[in-house]
Amino acid sequence: MSRSPSLPERPHLDLDPDMSDGERLSALRSHFERMLEVNRELGQRLETADDRRAELVDEVEQMKARNDALKTASYYIATVQEVSDDGVIIKQHGNNQEVLTDLAPHLSVEDIESGDRVAINDSFAVQTILDDETDARAQAMEVVASPEVTYDDIGGLDDQVREVREAVEDPLENPGMFEEVGIDPPSGVLLYGPPGTGKTMLAKAVANETDAAFIKMAGSELVQKFIGEGSRLVRDLFKLAAEREPAVIFIDEIDAVASKRTDSKTSGDAEVQRTMMQLLSEMDGFEERGNIRIIAATNRFDMLDEAILRPGRFDRLIEVPKPNVEGRKRILDIHTNSMNTDDDVDLTELAELLDDYSGADVASLATEAGMVAIRDEWDTVTMADFEAAYEKLSKTDSTGIGPISGFTDYQY
């Protein structure tokens, strides 16, 4: 147990009656200075004591808060089914138990309605009205910072860019044009083609160019382990898009969740099909979807279920093929724009040489040519560097499958 520090000795003044006036004045002055010194010391001790008291008060408040939290019973989550004069019918989450209960004194019947999420105590009395539930995974899929990709960064896909802009950007930015003509704007766009042809880049450009909220996801993210989780995530995604309206939803690799339905009895396949049916309903179901556009991409077009391909869900099916000579030349222009190339580099000749290359393959060739120049310690990238890169990327192993995805017999 700590003891309080002793107080400084109180100064005393004893004046001799026989002192002269000068000696008396000097004694009084010394006594006064001593009194000031003691006062300063006591002031410092008082300030230290006040600081310590404030620390102890904070500790006491924290202890009280922890004690109250330990004594407070946890609440359970339920959904209001019906509000009547007799009370409130709730369904508790987890066990689906329905209970007729009352509201806490600080709540009134006007504050609550059917469908609200509420917190109940052990006696099932409604204590708090909660916000609507939205899966945190759905919120994390919203793109906050726009990608740096623009339409100018996409080469060889002029027709595809035009169709995507007509189907996605125009309805968001100029809805009045469609009203004047008297038609509904396209509701969705499906991009399909071999890997590396620029499908995802098109979606990135849309995210950059449009002012609408952009929500991205992969089809595999909708495939969840437990029954109903995938369907709930789909609902929350479209609910989030409706809250951010106008919005664009981009589903990459949609074949992961929208493949053709089979007679498989496994629980995994059944859950994927349930998720797909929820997706079909959200895309074109009984309720109006609002000003929400959908873009999807796949390189396995042959695997998609017919139900998701019909108009009303995807009004435009846009093939994104491998680029032709002019497209490859444009892609080379884009990827060599910032490179220090030699005057002997003939991009037209290279474009003719790169037959069956995808856009990603052409970009890989430009990067490999730069790596060859760095290896040889050149300041510029020459035509010989591009030829060396082409030779390296064109080599095949004993199976006949090379490092370039475009050389595989890929079905889409």
C-alpha cells in the first residue's frame, strides 16, 4: 500500500525585537521567498495528483463498462413476420422459431414493420431495430478507385467497343434517347471469346469511363459451400447495385456459376444450380431491375445454360475474337508507345508475323523483346530483339503445346 508523500515543512518567521529595520526587512524578504518556493512545490504536487486522479477515473470507467458488458445478456437476431394489435410475430434466425412477443418500452408499433431485422432478449421481447442485412462480401466487390484502362488502350476491337458503349454507357448517360425512340435499353452484354483477347479490359474501360457505380466479381465467388449462401450473395449484390443506382455489375468467368444444368445429384452441383436460378431471377425476374446494366465474360461459351443467354438477360452476345493484322498492329502500337525502339523496328511486318496471336500474346511479345534488350545491355529495343522474343515464345515441347495460349486447340 503506497503512502502519500510528506508535505514540505511550513516556514516560520521569528523576528527579534532588537532587529534594525534593515535586518527586519531582509528577514521578511527571505521568509517571503521561502513561502513562494513551498507554494510552487505544493502546486506541482497538486497537478501531479490531479493527473493521477484523472487516470484512475478512466480506469474506473473502463472497469465499469467491462463489468456492465459481462452482466448484460446477449441479444438474438430475428425477423418481424407480422405486426398486429396483439403484439409482434417474429421468427428467430437459426431455429426458425416463431414467437408472439411485445416491444421494449422505448419502441412503439409505428417504429416497426414486417420484414425488419430486430434484436430480441431471452424473453423474446424486441429490444432494437437493426439495419437491413447486406453481405460484407458484396460490399467489398464495389470498385471505388477506377482502373486506368481506357478505350484507347484496347486495340483491334473497335466494333466490340462500339457495341459495349451502346449497350452499357448510353442507357446510363442518355436514357432519354431510348424513351424518344420508344424502346427499352439492352439489359446485359455477354463478352465471349478465347483467353487474352481483351474481354476484361473492355469491362475495365467501362468502369473508368462511366460515372455509374461499378461492381465486379468472379463467377467462382458465387459458388459457396453451404446451402443458400450463394443465392443470398447474389441477392445482396443486386440489392447493393439498386442502392448505388445507376450501376454496372461485371461478372467475370460466368461459366463457373451458369453452366448447363444436368441431372447430377451431388450437393455441390445442386447448390451451383440454385445459385444460378437466383441469378436468373435477379437478371430478369418478376421485379423490375431498375437502371442496372450487366456485363459478363467467358471463354467457355459452349458451357453456358440456354436460360441465361436469352434476350432480357443478355440482349447482346458480343464475340471478342483474336485480332487480325490491323488489330495486332494497333496493339503493338499501344504496347511499344512507351518503349525506346530502334528505327529498324517494323511493326507492320511484326503484325503479319504474329498470326493467331491474341492481344495478351502480343503484349507478352513486346515485354519479352524488352527483356532481351535488357539482357544484352542495349539502350533500345531492335527488330532483332523482337525476332528473338518471337522465336522463344514460338517454341513447343514434345506435346506440341507452346507457351502461348493462342496455339492451343481451345474451345469457346
